[in-house]
Amino acid sequence: MIKIGQIYKHKYSPEMICITYIEEGNIRVIRPDGKVYTHFTEQDIDFWWNKIHEYPTWNEAVNNKEFRHE
């Protein structure tokens, strides 16, 4: 189940995203460089991404060293 605060890594590249918003099947994500994408679907996430970590909030997720590549 996809939830706000989860961090995903792309299956075929080093790219990472964090889930920041979910409403009626529309998923908004943020990348470590700050770019926001607003039209992800659950099928997109399941097909292209692997969950690597989960935090209680998206704010905690984007502020951890793993997501910021420190």
C-alpha cells in the first residue's frame, strides 16, 4: 500500500522519490533535487519503483540523509 512518507528508488536508475500527497488515485512526489511531480499513479509506482524506506511524514522522509544522498 502506498502511503505518504514512503521513499522509493527507481528500479533501473539511482533516482529516488518521496510520496508527499495522495488523493483519489493521484500521487504527488518530490525528488531530492526539489522537483515535484503531480500525476503519478499507483500503477506507475508499482511498475517502476521499489520502496526502500517509510517515515511517519513526508517532511521527515525528505530531511533524512538517505534521501538527500549525504
